[in-house]
Amino acid sequence: MGGRIRKQRLAERLDALPRSDDVVCPLCQRFIPPAQRDAHHWVPKSKGGRSTDWLHRLCHRQIHALLNETELARSYASAEALLSHPDMARFVAWVKTKPPDFYEHPRKSRHVRRRP
């Protein structure tokens, strides 16, 4: 598929996501400023996923710092499942105390860094 068509289809998918200023992160339940929105595939695209939602950029990056794509596809394909992960639950409890526009670069876990 050519680059122009791929970009057009991505734009169509992103246009389907809600864009109002009252978008709430399904993980931390805080409002997401437009500059801090990331579209997250609940099941990674490489594993056949299509469904996306807006997440805080920090929450989205923390997910990928803690879990690899196989784990996401098999066990953590929803907000409820992600919140059941002990490290993610601890992160969400911490980030809920921060303002909506807060951002800090997350560190990858040793588990994810050891991937081949």
C-alpha cells in the first residue's frame, strides 16, 4: 500500500475518535488535553487489532514500557485488564495525583528491555 493511501486511511481512523475537549483517559480517569492525546490500539496492530481509544500520552507510554505486544494481545486488551496488572495499577494511582498536562518520560521495565 502506498504512503499517501496509508496516511489517508490513518487520518480516517483518527477522525472517528472523539475530539472534544472533554475526552477522559480510560485508565487514569483524568481529562486529556489535546496536546497530550495518543491513540492506543487495545490489541496491537501487528496482532490484528483495530479498536483504538484516546489515552494520556504518559499512560500510553507506560503501557508500552511495561508490556510487550504479545502480552497486550493475550492478557491486557482492555482498560480493566490493564488496571489489574500490579505495576500499571500502582502507576495509575500515582499519576491520578498529577495535573492533566503533566508529562514525564517513562522508563522501560527490565522485562521489556530484555526482549530479543
